[in-house]
Amino acid sequence: MRKTFTFIAAVCALASGAALMQLKHAVQEQAEEVEAIAQQIHRDQESLRILDAEWAYLTSPRTLQELSIEFLALMPPSPKQVVGAVSDIPLRRSSEVVNGNTSVLLPTADKKVDADRRSTTSSRGKTRSKSEDNT
């Protein structure tokens, strides 16, 4: 009976030792994975900081102006190029097509001419009534 008990105890000790080693190995693998992920996160965060700094530099007004002068040959607008009022912007003709689309939501010069005629006609009518009142 003692030999059987000793044998069973030895088998249980070996089985628990093997299970403990397997568990330890699995935990070490998981710890290595966590460490690798943490290092990757750190590298990614550092890359993001570098990219943010590069984006800030590339989109700064001074850099954009230098690059536009170098590659696009763009210059600041002259005073005669600046439009004073929205009404000074010429409208497109009704026969013009914008990107193959004829239904652009911008008024055409024909509509503006019609609107100008209406406003001129209504202002003439007001002018006549004022002159009739004065006489």
C-alpha cells in the first residue's frame, strides 16, 4: 500500500511539475508578445510625432510660399487682380458647359441680363412716379 501511495504521489508530482512548466512557458510567450506590442506602439508613436512635425513644417505658410514660388511659379496677386465686389465677377455665358455638366447651379449672363432689365424697368417706373409727384 505504501509503494502504491508513493508511486501515485510521484506521478502526481511529475504531472503537476510538467503542467507548471507548460504554464510557465505559455506565460513567458505571452509576456514576450506584450513586450513586442509595447515596443511596436512606442515606435509607432515616435513615427507619428515625427510625421506631425513634418506635416507642420510642410504646411507652414512660409514653406508653402517657398514651394509654390519654386515649383508653381505663383506670385501674390497684384492689386488690379483683386476683385472689389462680388458683382464685379463676370458670369459665364449660357452656352458654356462646366465639366460636361450643363446644370451647374451658377446663374448665367443671360439670367443676369434679364434681372438687370427687370430692375431697370422697375427703377424707371419709380422714377416716373416720383417725377409725376413733383409736377
